[in-house]
Amino acid sequence: MDRLSTHVLDTAQGRPGAGMGYVLYRLEGEERILVAEGITTADGRAPAGLLPEAAYRPGRYQLVYRVADYFRAEGFDLPEPPFLDLVTLSFGLGQDVHYHVPLLVSPYGYTSYRGS
């Protein structure tokens, strides 16, 4: 069972955020430990679970999305520097359950929540 998944929705275009890069880190004190990285699929999801059972540890994590790269590849004319470049979501995992972290994003705003 995967403990963590993500799904990106491009709210500027009203469709899944296909092709967005992401990186997942586990935080241990001041150190960031790489857990997973990749690019979202055609439906805006990570191609595999981000945190398999064997790698799961309760604690603090960061999920970093490469938002500006994605929107530039989609043909958006972003200013330099872009308003949003990297979107970093910091969250804690504690319970023995599956966590889903969706990202709803445009070039000028985003939101996230704990999904199901």
C-alpha cells in the first residue's frame, strides 16, 4: 500500500496538470532527504505512489512542485521572475492511513488540502 499520493489540477486551463515535475523530501531536523521525484502523468497524478509502505515513517515532509516550468511548457508568458516558481507544501504524516495531497494551481495562485 502506498502511504502518499498527489494529483495536480491546472485551474488556469481547467484540466489535469500533466507533465509537472515534483520532488518529495522527508525532513529530519534541518536536513531534507530525497524520497521520490518525477513528472505527473496525463491525468495529473504521480505515476506511482510517492511513499511506499517500506519507506513510510511518521514525520514532516515537503512536496515541491515545479510550477513555472510547467506553465511555460504550456505556453504561458510568465514574467521573470515568475510570481510562482516552486510551490512547496510542508505537511506532517502521522496516522497509519493513506494520505492524498492534491494541488490546484494557476500561474498566480494555488491551494491544497488533505484529500481522500
